[in-house]
Amino acid sequence: MTITDRKRVVEWVRQRLRRRGRKLTETDREEIQDNLVSNDFYPGAQIIREKIGVDFLIGITQSMIAGEDDDVFWNYFSTAQDHILLVSTYDLRAYSK
């Protein structure tokens, strides 16, 4: 399963918002396409962290970050679960200007 397929990310967020009685706007739909799903990243990252024997594992992505914890979120630059961090470099050049 890929964590960056644009259509899949939009559908993943849409389903979770629907469960909460919320709808996805057209603007949100466009923004979400540049995200990856952090919840899909964590299980594999946890296996890698344990296999290589490090306390923390940091993933770096060129996409923004979407996910679900207490609520559904997207367009984050970083997120963490246990000893795993996921950091976005999305449009970093423009932000640094």
C-alpha cells in the first residue's frame, strides 16, 4: 500500500471526516492531494526502528502530512508517534525566502 497516492489520500481523509459528520470542501480536496498519510507510515517505521536498534527514527518527506489522532488533520509539517517523527520539507525553498 502506498502512502502518497493522491486519490487514496483524499478518500482516506474524506472517509474519516464523514465518520465525524463533516464534509470535505473542494479547497480541502485540492490541498490534501499534496499530503501523505502518516498513519500508514508509522507501522513500517516502527519495524525499521526496532530492527536497527535506535531510540528514535525520523522520516523526511517532500509531501505535507495528513493523519488521524484525536481528529483528522492535513497540511502539517511534522507529526510524531511514540519514538517516530515524520517531517515535511514541502515547499521549503519558498518558505525560506
